[in-house]
Amino acid sequence: MSNMNAVKAANGVPARLAGCHTALVEGYIVEGHVPADLVDRMLRERPPIAGLAVPGMPIGSPGMEVPGRAPEPYEVIAFDRDGGSSVYDRR
């Protein structure tokens, strides 16, 4: 898609949580470099959230591994359609 900002806005991704990738998975939004095991957990548990996000591109997140560099700690954020958010997991 050529205008990902419009896709993010149309699906309720808060600007502060925007990442470089957006996916729609079984009614949830997955934004940025969210680990697959957490997507699986979300789909199993079906929490009342809009989706999960990893803002930015933290080194060590899926697809952002850098040989010779230690992973950066980062948070995976659960967010709702009303602008609320909370930490879903820390890596």
C-alpha cells in the first residue's frame, strides 16, 4: 500500500505507537516488530484490545537483530480504540 499512515489511522493505531509495519490479524492490529509468540498469545487469549504495537525499530526485536549488538530492551504495548494503552510484555 502506498499510504500506510492512512491505513494506521483508519484502524485506530495511535500515532505514538506507530511502527514501520501494520498487519490485520483476525480482527486485531499488529503494529511494528511484535514477536510472533505474543501474536499467538493474543489470538489464544482474545483480550479486549484493538491490537499490539512495538513503536520504532528496537534492535533485537524480530527482524531487527544486528550481529555483534546486544538487543535493546523494549515494550510490547496493548492498545484500545479509545486511545488507552498498557504494557502487554517486556523483552
